[in-house]
Amino acid sequence: MITLNVNGKSLSYDGDEDMPLLWFLRENAELTGTKYGCGIGQCGACTVHIDGEAERSCTIPMAEVGGTNISTIENLSANGGLHFVQRVWIEEDVPQCGYCQSGQIMATITFLEKFPNPTDEDIDKYHTNICRCGSYDNMRKAIHKAAKLQAEGATS
Ligand code: FES
Ligand code: FES
């Protein structure tokens, strides 16, 4: 039996331990904000936070997540408001089809923890989620704006 904490709730699982975490989140926990894109760790649509780190949940088997704390896109608005990264995403009109965006936002939050004042080169090199709609220009503006809000003290 595997137990893990997802968005503040303790959940358990006793199925195939090779099943990717993404399946558990979407099918068992019914948290469908996290998306399936490539399934091979390339696109980042499935990005969630595991113990505070952005991880691609399509490549992480359930065997590796026992005892961890997982946060998904749904957790960002658990208190009823939007996270500041979500707010700038809306202000800068980042989403187009929207499919990749929960992963983009989860990746941005941990990216800004590591690069609080990112350059365009940092974004190009370390913010590696893929967007098939090409929302990169607006996303770059949103990341810089979010960095400014973070520097002013925004935390959620
Ligand atoms: S679906 Fe996980 S990285 Fe693409
Ligand atoms: S907004 Fe469509 S894939 Fe990114």
C-alpha cells in the first residue's frame, strides 16, 4: 500500500506500482487539471510539484511517490483566489488552446524560486515546457512580470 499526500489530503493506492503518477492524479484522485501530452517526459504538460520540485508526472511511477507531498494546479486556488503566476498569465493573455498551461504554470513557480530575477536566456535554457500553440512570447512577458511581483513579496 502506497500513501501519499496530494493537495493536503492523504490518499492511498494499492495497484500496479509501475503506473505513472499522472494516471493516479487524473484517474484515481480525479484531478484532471494536470495533462497528458507526450508521455515520455518531454513536453511538461504533466508537471506537478513533488516535495516542492517541479516534476513530470508521466515518467514517475507510483513506487517512487510513497510518503511524498504532491501539489497540482488545483492546489494553487485551494483558498479561493488565484496564485500570482495565474493572475499574470491571464493579464498577459498567455493561454491559447490552454492544454499545456497548467504544466507551464507549475514549472514557472519553481523556476522563479531558482531564478528570482531571470534573464531571457535563463527562461530559454531552464523553462523547458513545450507549447504547441507557440505562446512563448507572452509567457516570457508573464514570467518577467511574475518575477517582479515575487520580488515585491507575492507568495501565492
Ligand atoms: S506528458 Fe509528461 S512530459 Fe509530456
Ligand atoms: S497553449 Fe496550446 S499547447 Fe500551449
